[in-house]
Amino acid sequence: MPKRSMKKVPQEPCAVDPGSSAPAAGSPDAQRLRRENEALRKELAGVLANALENEKIWRHFAAIERILFRTRELDRLIEELLREIKDRFLSGLLVLYLCHPEALERFFQSEARTSREIDSGTWISPLDGESAHALFGSALKPVLFSTETDGCPSILTGSGATLRSAALIPLKIGDIIFGALLLGSPDPARYNPEDGTDLLEQLGVNIALSMDNCLTYEKVRDFSVKDQLTGLFNFFQIHTILGKEFRKARRSGSALSVLVVDFNFVHDWDEFESGMEVLKHAVRLLADILPKEGCFMGRYGSDEFLIVLPGVPEDEAREVIPHISSTLRKSPYREGNTAILITTAIGVGALSERTTGAQDLVDSACAELCDLKLRHAPAGEQV
């Protein structure tokens, strides 16, 4: 049977459905979709880049915050912290403004008077309390500046820094303001006012908490190293100080002397209700005579006190003895119609080639003191 040939029936071209999801190549819809897809890819790449950058920043903050718990010495902590922040954030200018009176007094006495550059572009600077409250009194969050504005505190005179953007981070806990941290940059895009400040705020709070912890530790330590009656160093602490000064003098070859001062009262001050005030009066007189810096005084016994004089040779230490005795003798403690006269016996110990340890200085001064008492004691009275 012969094969029957099939006749091809011509097909009409299909019309493109306007709602179809597969537009023809080169059509306006296809071009539009390609543009949208490209924009989405770029947006996704930007999101991923931001996520990676945020993770990097978070790791920087985590490393910085670990420093806050390494030491209770605030001055040392702050310097290490500022260097770490400068290295990690490549800040053009980094300034720690301090306004807390106790923090300045205990840890930053020189910075309370003038600014100090601890590294290139890294400063510690005082900020008066009034300015601090004006800047941060009601501010709870950091402030970002895109250009130099009046809202940004004036930068250190002569620092040579030109700020085009900055982050100002208040360091405060509740109503307690410790100061502020300024991160400055010559790049106007470095700190954008529209950026979030959550991590900066957390950093500011943690720094303030760390500063508060250091101050609290210092206050607690005072109770362990100070004599509660006189406020001077106690027996153990003054001996610790003497040991440190002895080692320092040995290394440097400098002089070191000690005085052991024994107070004697004409009346038995235990008979008076305010007997402790007699001793405090004598201590205040003695403290006023001695230099405010460069010497240490502690309670050595009931009425005995040890004075450590770094850098003072024996002859100079002896020169001050008549002045101490005269001042105390002329300044009795008065209560009502009674005057309690104060006299002193003072022994001196000084560093020499024969000195083998810090205790040798105290022993030498005590031996001289005992000899003085024996020579001046009334006949038949035991010392």
C-alpha cells in the first residue's frame, strides 16, 4: 500500500500575551527586568558588605570592652583604652574629656590643669562641670556631626586637627557625668548623623561603669590602707611604701631618710572625752609642717608616727626636727580652760652603705628615739 504523504499545515504565529512572565528578548519589559535584577543584586551585595562591616565593628567593640576589666588603675586603663580605640577605628583625633572631680583628683592631677597628648592625635583634656552639664545634661545618646558645628566642643588649641565629622559620646551613669569621648575625622563621610549609635552608646556606658568601678575600688582600698582615726597610712601601708621607696633609692642611688616621731602630752589625754581629738590635732600640725608632695606619713604606734622622706639626705632630715618640735610645743590643744601641751621626741634613720633593708632605717630611727627618751627621762622613770 503506497505511503500517504502528510501535508504540512502552516501555523499562524502566536501572539505574545502581555501578561506573560517570559517577555521576548530585547523587549522593553525584558530590559526593565534586567535592570531591576541588577539593582537587586547590587542591593544584596551592599547588605552583605554592611553585615560584614558590622561584624567587624562589633568585634572591635568586643575587644575594646575587654580592656575595661583588665585593671582597677584608672589612669593606666584609660591610656590603654584610648590607644586601642585609635588603632582599631583609625580616628584622626581622639579626645577624652574629663569633668568628674574625684577622677581628676585621684588619677589625673596634671590633666586637671591642662590637656596632655598621650599619643599622636590622642589627648586627655579637662572639661569644666558647667560645660559638661550644658553638653550632656539631658543627652542620653551619642551625637554624630557631619561637619564642624557649634554643637561640637572646641578642640585642643594648637592640636592642628581639622574636623569634618565627629562622634561625641557622653560618659555618664544616671546623673553622674564622667566626661565625654570625641572621635574626630577629616573625612566628612566618616560619621554620618543618620547612622545608628547603639554600639557607641554601649561603649560610653561601659567606659563610665568602668570608671565608677575604679573609683569605688579606690574608696574601699582607702579603708584597708588608712588609719581610721588620723586618716594617715596605717602601719602596714607605711611599711609597704617604705619598702618601695627603699628599692627605688637603691636602684637610682638617691637618698632616703625616715623620721620616727613620738608625741608626748603633758596631760594624759585619755582623761578627756575628746582625747582622740588631741592626737588628731597633733597630726594636723605635723602634716602642715611637712611638704604636701614627696613625703609619706603613717601611724606607727599609739602615739608614734613614721615619716618617709624620699630623696632627702640625713643632714636635711635633721634640719627639720627643731621646726617640728617648736611648732608643736607652741600649739597646744585647748579644751575649755585646759591646754594640753604637746612635745616630741624624734629619731632619724638614713640610707647608707651599711643598710641592707628598709627595716634597718626604722630600727636606726627607733634606737635613736629610745636613746633620746633615756637621756631626757626623769630619774627613776622607765622608758
